[in-house]
Amino acid sequence: MRAARGRARRRRRPPPHFWEDTWNGSRGYDNAPPHIAAKGLYVPDLDRIRAEIGGSSYVIAELDDAYTEYWEASVEVEWLGERGALHASYVRSRYTGNFDQDNTSAVNDANRFIGSSNLADGYGRQLWDAKDGVLRGDRPHLVKVFGHLDLPWRATAGIFGIYQSGQPWEAWDALAYGLPSYHSSTIRHAEPAGSRRSPAHWQVDLSYRQRIDIRGGLAAILRADLFNVFDRQTGYNMNPYARDPTFGLPRNRFNPRRLLVSVAVEI
């Protein structure tokens, strides 16, 4: 039996309301947009509350004008044959906004999307400080192809290939906000979010599975997986600190070529 089929879809994810911890007087920074500055303190009577029960000058607030925008269009094609199958997909997407919890620390995201983060913490880290742009998770192009073929000698061969766009990033520098050089540059954007992008990555993985009957219903399953056949060690997570000697160089790379061999016994 042979069959081929395809499908296409489009998806858009609207933004929710974003809350974050921030200094109660953040709207009063001298570079705040006028319509935000006019709103004043997030909690007008915070001093009275702190005098009564204590607490921080930071509050949990819905950040003004915070938003993200994500959309995608995808196409999938699948072919089913008598001894194998092949599946291919392509996704075109865009992820923009000014609230990027995946880009708030020096070590990729550091899981800072769980609870507090550096976002909106101090001068130069507010949403109006060059945060509006392409977000870190943006991958405009993503292609996947995978399939398998059943061989006459009780074996199966498989292939998986992927191509994806690089990772957006931008330069960080506290000097862009007139701060002394000893101030941390972390997420103090010196240019709009996502102004740069790391190299695109592609790789091919291969697999082979062989069944060998032994006796008494026992069978040995031999499997070999070769990952990243062409050894594409593409760099990502670029160093954004503008005054570092390694500015613009990758801090991580995709895993090199490797071979995994395993043996299992089936009863």
C-alpha cells in the first residue's frame, strides 16, 4: 500500500498580560515614555504599606505596554510506502515583542522565567530600553525531514535531517545608558532586541536497527545511531557584552558527531 498526504496550517498566538517585579518608581526614570511616566507610581501608597508591615521598594506589577507577537505558517508532507515512510515539514514563523523572559541573564535563560528576572530591574532594563524587536526564541525557518526503510534482512534504516535559523541576539552595554563602566551590562541593550543573529544550523542523523533471531524465541536487537553525520558544530548563545574581548563569539556549540551502539535482547 502506498499513500501520500499533506496538510497546511496557520497559527497566531496573541499576547497575555505580563507581570514582573520592578522598582515602584520605575515609571519615573528620565527616559520613560511620557504616557508611561504620567501614570506615576505602580503602588501610590507603598511607603505607608511598608511602614506598617515592612517589605521591599519593589512591587509585582503588570508592565506597561508589555507584549509579544507570535505567528507561524506550516506545511507538512508525508509519504507511506510498503517498506517505509518519509515525512517532511517546513515552518515559517516570527516571534517579536518587548517582553523576553528567555533573554534576561548572562547564561542563556538560566531558568529565570520561573519567578523573578533581571527584566525591568533598574535603569536601562525597562521595556522601553531597546527591548522592542525580535525575541530570542525566533526561528523564522525550520525544516525537518525524517523517514525509515525496512530492509529484506530484518533490518531498518532511518534518517533525520533538520535546518533551523540562527538565534537572535544584540549588544549589551551599560555605557549606552550613561552608567559607569562598573555597572552590569546584563540586558542593558545597546541596540534593538534581535539586531543580530547567530549562524543557521543544519545536521543529519542516521540510524540502523538489526534483528537477529537466536533460539527459543530469543532475539538480539542491534542498533547503531550516528548523530550529526557531517559534524556541524554550529555556535550559538553569542556573547553580547560589547566590551568583552570575546564579544560576538559563541558560548555554546551543537554537539559534535557521535556514534551510539546498543544491544538488547527480546523474549
